Amino acid sequence: MTTRDDTSRTAVPTFGSKGKLWLGFLGALVVAGLTAWGYQLTTGLIVTGMRNVFSWGLYIMMFVLFVGLSAGGLIISSAPKFFHSHRYEGFARLGVLVSLACITVAGLLILPDIGRPERLYQFFTSPDFRSPMVWDFGIVVLYGALNLWYLWLLSRRDLAAHGSKLALGVEDTEAGRERDRTLAFWTAAVALPTAVALHSVTGWIFATQVGRGDWFSPLVAPVFIAKALVSGLGLLLVVSVLADRFTDYRVDRNELTSLGKILGIFLAFHVVYLLAAERLPHAWADHFGFWAITRNFLIGESAYFWLWTVVGGALPLAMLAMPSVRKRVSVIFAASVLAVFGTMFEGVRLVFTGYDDANIDAPPGISLGGEYAGLTTDVWATVGVYTPTLVEITVTVGIVALGAIIVTLGLRYVPIQRSDGDRRTASQSDSAEGSTPVTDGGETTPETEGSR
């Protein structure tokens, strides 16, 4: 058994001038978001673009996105540990940190959407278990607690070695690290199905809406899981590259390249296969001519379709499919950004396709809940129209900024970089598997990770 003495302990890390400026900027966004939310609470949801026809807007669009980002990040971090693999060990803690930040953002986005957050306690005191929203809220809370535990479990021995109070009295011993590796396996065994359940329940909220034909499909939940894998891995790669550039975190280029390939596989499955599985039956049912079917399948019904399938799907897939360029960090970064961007607009498209056509298409239609000017029938509508207001955008940006603060503080105060012991174990495992590290430009070299 070995221990680290007090001489190895470092002082509490602090932020430099650039870090403080970054935190100040994020803090200003959070304050602006709180101010906008306060205005919404005092004025009512009328200050948003949502009405009776479009009862879900930007808050739910972003909720769906960040639930997927969180689920995908935890799946990528947990899968290797569940299979006792040391591959992608350098991304494990970062993935859980990003997952924790994203589920926090997703949970907070529920508050401005429900309009009466003071009634949130009723989820606990009088839940209606027939409602998918109750199940979704419950699993979001449990999932956030699981992320917090998982991050602390993976880093607590290093926190103890650094003398951090966040270790909560845990000591850094070799026997303790071995026990933590066993606990990490069992936590991964719980985290994987929980992450799948998290986004599946979110998908079922849409899929169980019988009155919305574009949502009522058994494929919605699997599509949501595929979205989570694409967006979660994409965001993890984006954050890892940025952290490597602006913090002390150092990304393993070999693992980065390997995860870039996996992102390409996820994109192919999601954008190519599941797109065909979802759209082809609808195209076949609506048109029986070959060209009519092909045109309906290939040509999207809105700009959001193109932003998702082409900008966020085909383009990054093409970038990652070319061996000559996909090994470059800049290409992996750009493809990951586009993948997250496309997933976001897939969620936008999802909401719009469900609400564009009102369930009552005969006049006078559905009440908008607005004011009657006495000149036109502006209180009724048969077609859904939605544009997010400045209030919604400001609130959403403020909540997202809070997630960025969580990641920033985690990178500074939590030992996200794997320890020396983990490096040696992973290096031995990689040697046994015959893997060879890759440099930024893609040439294979001897072990170069420690040279940085």
C-alpha cells in the first residue's frame, strides 16, 4: 500500500485574468437570464412566443437538446468502464463533468417553461404517474444525483492526494483506488441504463401524443438515443479540444482520433439509417410513384430539415469519413461542432412539425389567448406560428451560461486529468492491444502523450 505525503499536495488552484474575465462574462449572462425570468414571472408567459397552438417553444427545444447531450456524454464515459477497458480513460471524468453540467441546464429549463415554478413541489407531493412528465422529471433529478456521485467517485482519490476538502475525508491509498475501480464498474452498470432511460422517457413524451401524427411513432425513442450519442460525443470532443487549448487539461490525441471515427459511425447510423427508417414509410404512404417517393424522401419540408441532415449530418460525416483529414484535431473539432449544431435544429424541427398544424383546422380554430383588437380575428388560429422572444432567448442563454460555469469550475477545481497510476494502467492496456498513439497531424509515433 502506498500513500502520498503532504509534500505532493498543491495549493488551491486559482483563476488568472483571462479566466476571471471569462467567469465574469458568464456571470453577466446568468444575471441577465435571471432578470428576464423575473420579468416573465411578473408578466406571465404572454411575454414568450408560446400560445395555445404552440405550447412548447425554445425552452423545451433546448431541454430535449441538453438531455441528449447529458445522456450521450455519460454513455461514452461509462461504456469502457463497464467492459473493464481503459480506452478513453482520459475522457471519462471530463465526460461526466459535461454530463453533469448539461443535465443541470436541462433541469433548470423546465422552470421557466412551466410558468408557475412555485408549484414544482407537487411533482413530489402529488405526482400523477400516468403522466410521462412525472417520470421525466423524476429521472432528471436522479440522473443529476448520479452524475454528481460518479464525478466525485472518479476524482476523490486525486482530490485527497491534492489535499482538497472536496475529498470529504477520503484518503488516497492504492487499496482505495482499487476499490474505486470496482465501484466505478458498478456505477457504470447503473449509469448506462439510466442514461438510456433518461432520453427514452423524453422521447416517449413526444411519441405518446396521439393527436400529433408527426410524433406518434415507436421510432421516436430510438431516434432520441441516436441523437444523444451523436450530440453527446460531439460536445465532449468540442469541450476536450477547447480545454486542451485554454486550460491545463491535455487531450490524448490517439483517443481523440478514435472517438472522431466513432462519431462518424454514430452520424451514419443516425442521419442515414434512422432517417430512412422514419421517412420512407411516410413517403411510401403518401406517394406511390417512384420519383414522388424519392423526392419526398430526399427533399425536406423546411430549412430546419436541411440544417439537420446536410449541415449537421452529411457534412460532418463526409469530413470524418476521409482518412486523410479526419486525424486532424481541427477537422474533428469542426465536425463535432456541426454535429451538435445539427442535433439542435433536429429538435427545433421536431417541435415545429408537431405544432405547425393545429388539431382543430376548422374556423374559428384555437384561441391564442391574446387580446382582441376589434379589427381582425387575431385571437383565433388554425395554423401554428412561433418565434422565440428576447425574453426566452435571454433566459435560455443565462441557463446555458450556468452550465458553462459548472464546466469551467470543474476543470479548475476537480482533477479532470487522469492520474499517473491511471496513465500507466492505460498504457499497459494499450500496449497489450497493439494500439499506437497518433500525433496532431496524423503520423504514428512512439508514445508521445507525456511530451506535452
